[in-house]
Amino acid sequence: MKPPAKKSTAKKPTPQRVFLGWDEPLLPRAASYLRERYAAGGRWDLSRVTLVVPAGRARRRLEALLRLEAEEHDLQLTAGRVLTVGALPEELYGPGTELALELEQTLAWTRVLTSTDAGRLKPLMASLPPLEPLSPWMELAAALRRLHETLAADGLTFADVIPEVDTAAEQQRWRLLDSLLGEYRQQLAAAGRLDPFLARLEAVGKQQCRTAADVVLIGAADLNRSLCRMLDAVAERVTVLVAAPEDEQALFDAYGSVQPQEWNMKDLPLEDRHLVSAGDATEQVEAMASQLADFGTTFSADAITVGVTDESFVTFVETELQQCGIAAHREQGWPLAQTAPGRLLSLLSLLRTRMNWASLAALVRHADVYDWVDAQLQQWEAREPLKIEKKHARSANLPWLTQLDGFLGEHYPTQLDHPLPASAAAAYPLVPRLAELILKWIAPLTAGPQPLADWCDTLGRLVETIYPVDRDLQNVISGCPHPENPPLAKARPSQGEAEGGSGDNDAPRDGGEERAGRAEHSTDLDPRSRLAVERITAMLDRLAGLSETLDVAVPAASAIEMLMGRLADAPIVLPAEPEMVEILGWLDLALDDSLAMVVVGFNHPYVPESVTADAFLPGSLRSRLNISDNDRRYARDAFSLHLILSTRSATRLVVGRRGPDGSPTPPSRLLSAASGTDVARRVMMLLDQPPPVAPVQHLWSGKAARTELPIPTAGKARIDVMSVTAFSAYLACPFRFYLRHVLGLRPMDDQSRELQANQFGDLVHAALEEFGDDEKHRLAEDPKEIQDHLFEHLHAYAEQRFGADPAAAVRMQIHQAERRLMLVAEEQARRRAEGWEIRFAEASVDPKNGAGIDVDGRRMGLKGRFDRIDFHPGTGQWAILDYKTHGHKPLKKHIDSATGNWIDLQLPLYRLMAPYLDIDAPIEDIELGYFNVAEQAGNTGVNLAEFTPEQFDEANEVIYDCIRRIWRNDFARSSEPVTYDDYAMICQTGLAQTLLDEFASEAESEESF
């Protein structure tokens, strides 16, 4: 019998903790510590030292401080590796199998879920989605991946949760998850991939963690248990630099992480002067600007940091700083969707999903796509010049985008695969070419479902069309202008990174945090777009190598959506420039070494961040499992606030009452880390009215008391011919008459989804015109026969104008036109029964047949079209009628009932032009009026003008006066309001200063009178 083995008395290695104090920023002190420890004989060799910091911003700052420290002490620095916490685990062990990308992990979970019997999945989800589309399953798979990551970060698996839940249903749920985890591992193994979180647990269990370098942890105050267990294996090589005095070591564990129970009892060095009360997000950034104005008398811009507790504040802060003339650097960067290349992917997805003209119009308005389309169409025109019909010369010679706007605004097309309306191709000949060009470009996206790897190759070619890549210059480089911008490196840590997780699992597999493949792109791109193209290119190249075993076939739009999701967590961050104010997120503020700081949004629920509702891991279960819970987050943020307050003398915390979304936001719970008296006083102080904000000098402050954008004035014009309708435009406003009838400015609305009032009128007029022009149809006497003829002409015009399948709103308006024409048919039958017949439809006069008016020895030519001219054979009576799609009578439309002034001269002008028509009757005997095509039967029919001879004489004088003023170039802007103003922007209608000027002008006129 063997004697019992002796119990080992060897002491377990522990890391060395070095407390550097918290009266100064940690990173500069860390640089000094590293110099004192590793520098010797004029050399500072860190090549065998791995420096670890919480996040990317601290990494860049530490690298800069090391260089400055070497220069200051005249040392030759050999740089070591500076990693974020999230990149450290894979440095401590060597995975024997290729680690799965984040997307591959999600795909593996998706395969497990979709291949599992629906009944078996009931404990996980009571109602399961259908197998197609795949996106809901991938969302559920991603949720399970994140759940697995959260547990694995603290060394746990699903099996470890089972004993901690109370109910049988919950135990069944977690047993199912544990079983699915096993199948997930099998899926990855079959694909030759390894889950990074399970690989870490296995490395700890098999004692595979080792390092030949010294590991120095700097300010890593929230490491998870998984990483700590890995560090235990190399503890003798680990040094922990803690930002605290040595007499406070009880606040931290062996690796410098905060001890929640200790920090929950500690008061913070918060003073009343640190707190600034404000209202909503706008008022909070105004208060921030006010504090910066105070700091600006003491500190330079690059010595000041603005902290934001929630990313939605960033745009508010940046905009306010820009308005104050202060350059700012967004450490959070811009989401890919807010870059030109990112918008291109979104617009491609939208077009592929909808395949309609509205989506095409949105795509070609993308600035970079516009440039490409413009060049392509010019080359096409050089090869195959357009053949333009003379009658369409004006519209056909417009720029292609203006033609597209006109086409959309006049023809209301829907789907791209529908034939163009007959009249559109001739009027806008570049539109068919545009559609052909875009459809040919995106043709690869119209294929059926394909594997994601194949879509990556397809999308890469499409993006390269707009953003050419010089593949000969593509290389692997060390470092980059902004080290946070290798493809998919994150600008701020994820929860996994902050707690020692993997960080970005889609990073390059060759140690991508230090080396990243980047492509050289056109240098005329702005820096943000260039970085975005590099990010997209690297992502597509990387995902083109997805495991074939895990890859899934999806439609093009789904593929783009998945890729955008992969890129969403990797913002585009530009390098900071000198004299910039830094805008940092909350997690970056603790290690910031600026001299002054203003934090915006010091409120719950931003600080500390709380997890209040989690379907799998509610707060109570997190506490039982001892994983990242609210107490741990509170301790982390309490330590961060302590460093913010203690490492600089100038700190302000802006406490708002409402968040960016308008919701109420109580003060941060960190305010409670004080005596009861202090807490009560501060809460009352914050609840009082916000203190007056010091005036801030914006770019526009004091420079102008009013807008300096002048309203343009009309030039000179020689007008010898006018249309009948132009006179009413001149009466309404001579200046707007000039814009429309002299300069030819017309409103164009490509966003409307239904016919405008004038277009609806054209629709009805076209049917009536064709009816009146058809000698056989216009003699019909039966209401039903007339109605059938009108409908026939209506639909013929609608098909020619809007195609065989117009938009739904247009179809409805065509039906509304039918209802009106039904009423017209009744009235027309009644008029035929009275003996009237349509003699002419759309008869026209112009100066060529002598039409005009002599005024003061000079002739003004007139042109116009008459909707219909009726004749009564029995009485010899003639009538000139104008179709109107309203129910108003002529007198109301021509003479203002309030002032008695003429506001329209159409019928008096018709009377003056009657001699140039083929009408054998004195003008005073010709009836004038409207044929109202109204919504209601009572308002539909012929309404004759009831003008007296004196009124006609007065109208003639108004006509002569208009002509004289036009010849004098009297195009003054009317001060009277204009209904349905097409030129409100040019005339600055409604602008307060314009209205005040008009009132002042009227007052001066009254005084002078």
C-alpha cells in the first residue's frame, strides 16, 4: 500500500500589483513606470513586454505617451505590443483549429436551430417562425451566441446555470440550451472551426496558457473570470498597474478589478461645483458649451475632453461645438450607414428589394453613383447620339437627372419591369438609358439565393464599380493612420472586450489588430469614405472565405443586410488633429489624461448602465451566477468617476432632465455615493430651475441682425407674345410672372405619389378634348354612349401617360375622373337635347393668324387654346366654354368679391380673340363661360359669364395696363399673399424678417401719406 501523497505546499503564483495613485492620470504614470523598470543604458526595450489596456483609445494614447517619454529622456525605444483586453486571450494560448468568425458562429447556431424538431424547441420559444425567410432564425441564433459569450466570459456554460434556476420549466429550458450547445460544437467541428470562448475554457482546463513575455495590465478594472483564470497560469509574468493609492488596495482584486461590495460602500469625491443642471439634450449641450467657454480662458482646446454617456448625445455635442467654431474629434466615429459607401450598400439593398422607380431615383442621387452614371451616359451619348423629336426638344435636352425628375413627376411609374408609358420615352429619352444602365449594373443581384461567400464576391465587384480598388497596391501593412481603423477593429469595447471577452471575432485571422489587409482607393475620396471603402472591402474579402459547411444561401437583399450588421459595430473613426476637443464615450473617460472635462448626460440609465430586463439572464440570476450584474457595473463606473474627479481640477457633470428622445432621465445613481445630507442637497439643487447659462459665442452671434440672403430682382425682358393664362399670373404677382413666363422656372416634384391638381385637370381635359375632337363621338345623344366614349378616351390617355399599370393612387384618381365624367355625360346629353353641338375642340389662335392687341401703337401678340366652342344651329348662337375641374362660377373666379378687382382675365381675353376664330358672329353676341366638371352633380354643367358691358370695358383697361407695365419691365414682387406659391423659397415667403420688412414698408408709406 502506497503512502498518501504529500499535499503540495508550493505557493500559488500571484501577479504583482503596483499602485500608482489616483491624484494624477494613470497613463502618463504608467509610461514613467515602464521607463523606470525597463530602460537601461540609453535603451528602452519593450519588445518582450505585452501591455494591456481596456480599450482602443487608451492603447493609442499609451503608445503616444511612450514615444514622448522616450524623447524626453533621450532613450532609444523598442516598442512592444499594446493590446486591448479583448485581444489578450488568444495571446496566451495557441488554438489548434481555426477560430470561427462571429458570423460563422451565428450560422452554426442557425443550422442547429433550423434542423431541430419544432416540438423540442418549445421550451425556448413557444411560437417558432417559418423556415423561410432565414432572418428570424438568425436573430434567434445571434441571441444564443451572445448568451453563450456572456456566460463563457465568466467561465460558465449553459449546464452551470441549471442548478441556479428555481422552476422546472426554467431547468428544462437551460437543459435544452446545453444540449443545443453540444450540437453547435459539432457543427463547428464539422466545418473545421473552433468556438473562441469554448477554446479559452478548454485552454484553462488543459493548462495550455503560457507566455514568454511580461504582461502588464494597465487600468483594466473589470476583467472577467475567464481571462483571470487564463492569467493565473502565467501570474508570475503579470504586473498590474492600478490607479489608486496602496492604502486603497482592498477596493481591488489580484488583477486590479473593482470589488463591488467595497465600492458600493465608498463615498466619491464629488462636490456641488462639479454638477451643472440642464433640461433636454439641446440645453445640456448648451450648458456644455458654456462650461467650455469658461475653461477656454485657462486651457487650450486639445487639453479639454467632452464625455458623452450615451452615443445619441454625440451628434448634439459635435453640432454645438461646430456652431461655436470649435473643431471636435469623434472618438465614437460614424456608423458605416452614415458614410457614402455605407449608404450605397443600403440603397442597393433597397433597390433589389423593391425594384421600383423610387428606389432607383434614390440610388442615382447618391453623389458617387451620380458621378459614375453621368460619365457612363456621356460615353453612351458619344457612341450613340440620341434622336430627339422636335416637339420634345425642350425636355429631351435637359440633363439626365432633371429628365428623371420630370418623368417621375409627370408619369408616376411604379415597377422597373413595367414598360415605360408611350409618351415618356420620347419626352425623356435619357430615362430608358438610365434604367438600362442601372439594371445592367445590378443584374448580378437579381440572381436567386446564393451562399454568402458568393454574394461577397458579387458585392465586391459592384462596390468596386463606384469605388475602384487598385489591387496591385493592396498589401498587408503594420499600423495605419488611425489604429482603430483596421478593417473591423472596434472604436470602443464591446461588453466582451470590456470584461475580457474576445472583442471582434470577425477581425483578420492573422492577428488582425496589429496587421490588416487594406486596399488603396481613389485619393479624391474624403477620408471618411476612404476608410469606409477599406472597411467594406476587407469585410467582403474576409467573408468570401466563409466555411462552405456553415454558409447558407440567401437572397441578395438579405446578404447585404447581414453584411451591414457585421459592419455596424465597427464605426469609422478619423484620426484626431491638433487643437481638437475630444468627444469620448463614458468607458474611455477614466484613463483620459486631459486637463479639463465636461461630461454630458450624467443620468440614469446611462451611468451606471443597468440591465433591468433580460429574457435569459435577469438581474437576480446574474447575481447568483456572480457574472456581470448591476452591482459590478456600479462599482466599475464609481471607480471611473473617482478617477475623473481626482485626476483633474476642472470637471463638470451636466445632469439633464430629459434624454435625446425626450424621456425623463433622473440623476445618476452615482450621486448617492455621499452622505445623506449631501445627496439631499444636490438632488434639490438639480430639481430647482436650471441656473442661467452663460452666453456662448456662436459663429453667427452678433454678425447679422437679419438674413443676408437677398431676394433676387427681375431683369429686363422684351415680351411681344403672351398666353391668355399668363395675364392672371401677372395680376397675382409680376415677379412670379417673370420667374415662370420669362425665365421659364417651373416647379418639379419627383416625390409626389399622386396627381397634382393641374395634372388631374389635364387627365380630365384630355378625355374631353379627344371626345370633342371625334366628330362621331361628339354627336352622341345617349348618356351611356357618351359616357363610354369619354371613358375610352380617358383610359387611352391614362395608359399613354402612366402606362398599363399605374401607381395605386393614380388608379384611384382615374376612378375619380370616371365619376366626374359620368356627370359630364349626363350634362352633355342634356345639352345635345337642347340643340347644342360641339363645333370645335381645342381650337387655337396665335400671332401667326393675326391674334393680338394694339396698345399705344405697339402690338402684343396673343396665343391661346379654347377647350370647346359650341354652336346651336337652330338659333345661330355661339358659345366659348372652358373646362374647369371645380364648381365655381366665372364671376367669382374673375373678380375679387371683396375688392371688386379683376384677378383673372381669361374670358375677357377669349372675347377679344373671338374675331380670329372661325366664328361668324359679333363678339358681344358670343356666350362665354365654364363647363364645370365638378365632384357633385349640382355643380357640374355649363355656367355662363354674367359680365356687364361696363365690366368688359373695365377688363379691357386692366389688360391694356398689364401690357404697358410688362413693356416697362415692371416685375415688382407683390406684397399680397399668393395661394399655392411655387416660388416661396425664392421669395422667402413666410420668413419672419421678410414679413417685418413688409410691415415696416407699409408703415412708412402711411406716414408719408
